Amino acid sequence: MEDISLTHLYIALAGLLVMSAFFSASETGLMTLNRYRLRHLAREGHRGAMLVDSLLRRPDRLLGLILLGNNLVNFGAASVGAVIALRLMGELGLAVAPIVLTPLVLIFCEVAPKTLAALHPERIAYPAAYLLVALGKVLNPFVWIINRIANALLAVIGIRAERAADDAISREELRTVVIEAGGIIPRRHQRMLLSILDLEQVTVDDIMVPRNEIAGLDLNKSPVEIVETLYNSQHTRLPVYRGNIDGIVGILHARRLPRILKDRAEFDVQQLENILQEPYFVPLGTHLQNQLVNFQRTRQRSALAVDEYGVIQGLVTIEDILEEIVGKFTTDLQAHHQYIHPQPDGTYLIDAGVTIREINRQLHWDLPADGPRTLNGLILEHLQTMPESGTSLRIGGYAMEITGATENAVRTARVTRIPGADESGGTG
């Protein structure tokens, strides 16, 4: 070592510190990369991204390589630093060297490069991948031995490095990604993406037209009444039944009507039955995501929802599901709020047959939606009795007054949000 000049030792120390900074920055940059952007760039053919992706497939090997290199250069830097101190200060230098090298390594080889890599991971990780791949080929035997020993120790506590693949992103995590990407995704598109994710939580029960509101055609009526119903119907598809919806015969499509309505006087019910389509049934509780796929697979656009006893409980259409994603198709604001009527005093007069989900969506409220589907059901569940008009109650942070009721149902209610109230509270 006496033949090596101080200048060469300084150069060697500087080089080792630079290499230490490289390994520190590489580790942080590789581990903080946006994995989804990385995979996108890799699929696009970005060479650096492809190399990083291959390195990250086995994080145990990557960390073994980085830490092996980092420790080698750090110990080398410590040794060279000790030699320099010994040359300059004699034996006293051996005590001074750690005091000088520690802040030097901490600042220039750890904190600064890791902070830079955390702030700009792509600028560090992609170029570093080329050198790490090359080093991996040289140091592979040593890395393999170190990893075997480390993995054996981890296996003792039940951890297998081979199983350390990335877990698939969950629905809630994907929701977070969409929400945080609000700056680059238009708000309307963001709402649509979130609605698509919510299809797994919403069932046909939540959006179907209830049994008592299904508009259909009763074949037990007179031909004159049937023709009048057909001419006045605003629906593209009409359930056809005898007596009530449980006597369903088929589904009538509007495009087939001209065949049988050329002349009212010659209308024949048998001709009507001949052009009906077979009804399509789905069970209650079917998630909208599955039902959308079922509609596509069966080439159907509407379905009758039945309970466990096979009794028809409602009607759901593909348009209903699409409206869950993109919002209401109608531009008629009056039709849009036909069940919810704002009042001059700030309250809302609401048809009790409307669903809780629709009320929450229209008014941005948070009425409990994990129980009864409709406002009528919510009120009856809380009162446990059939109320009379004028009855008042409080559900969570909402005050309600029943303004219309029959013997078996609440028809209308005046509802208002109580300012500052806890909406998750119980019944008052």
C-alpha cells in the first residue's frame, strides 16, 4: 500500500462512494416505481422498462445483488478511508476515520441518492437496470449462495421467496387508483369507471322496476282495450300476460307491432301471441356485472327477476344497467326527478316507492341502503307498524313526515336532512 499515492487513494475512495450512491439510488428507484406504468412501458417495448420488469420478478435476487454490491463498496470505502487517515494522522487517524466517513457516506451515499430516486424513480431505475443486469451475470454465483442461505432462514418461519409474486389489485385499490387519477381523467369518465367497479356490489333488486309498477299488456282485456294500450305504450318491450304478471305469456317488441296493427278492425289476439318472444328470467340477487354479461351472452335486453319461489318480483333491462354506469339517458329534468319533488321550505316530497339508492344518488344523501330497498320499506322497518299520515320519525340524520299512506304502504313522505346531525345514527 506504501507504493500507492494519496491521490490514487482519494480517487479510489471517491469511486467507491459513487458506486455506493449508485446502489442506494438503484434500490430505492426500483422499489418505488409505479408498477402499472412500468408494465405499460414494458408492453410498449421500452428496453429499460423490460429489464426492470425482469429484475423485479425475483425481488430476492435483485435485493441480494444490490446489497452485495453496496456492502462490498461500503467496506472497501471504509478500508481505503482508514488507509488515508493512517497516512495523514498515524494511529490517531484510525479513530478519526469513522467519524469523518460516517456523515460522508450517510449524506452522499444514502440520504441524497435515495431521496433523488424516490422523487424521480424512472430516471434512476431504467438506466441502472442495464448495469445491474451486467453485474448480475458476473456476481450471480455469489448472489445465488447468499439467496439460498437467506431463503432457507425465511423458510423456517414459513415464507417462500418463490411465492412472492405481486398480488392482483383489489377492487377497492383500483377505486383508489381511479380517484387519485382525477387530475388526468375527466370527472365524468371518473364517475363512469367508479360505477363500473360498483357493478359487483349492486344487484338486479336495486335497479329493477318493482312488480306493481311493471307496464304490461293483459290479454284478458277486450281487443279494443288491447289495441288502445298498444297505440299508447311508450315502451320498446312490453310484457304480455293473462290476468296479472304471474301469467306471463311473452315479451312484445315494438318493431313487430306494424304487422298486427295495420287495421284496428282486423286486430287478432292470436296474431299478437304468434309474434311474442319467450320471457327471460333471472334470479333476484344477481349482480349487475354478471347480468350485463348474461344479457350479452343470451342476446336479451330485458329480464324478469324472480324470487326463490319463482314469483316475478320486477323487471330489469340492459338500459337500466347502462344507466348505472353513464347516468340517466333522459334530458328531461322533470322526468329525471319525477319521484323526488323539492319544496320551497328546503324539504323534499318523495314517492315512498322510489329506491334508497336513487334518493341517495339524486340528492347526494346517505340514507341506509343495506336493508330495505325503498323508502317505504325503510320507514316500515323502523316503525314496525303501519303508520298514518302525519306520523313523524327520524332515521339517522334525516327527519321524515308521512304525507300519504294506505292500509298497507306509505305512499309519500316529506324528508329533510338535519344540519349537523350524525347520519349513521339510529331512529329518533
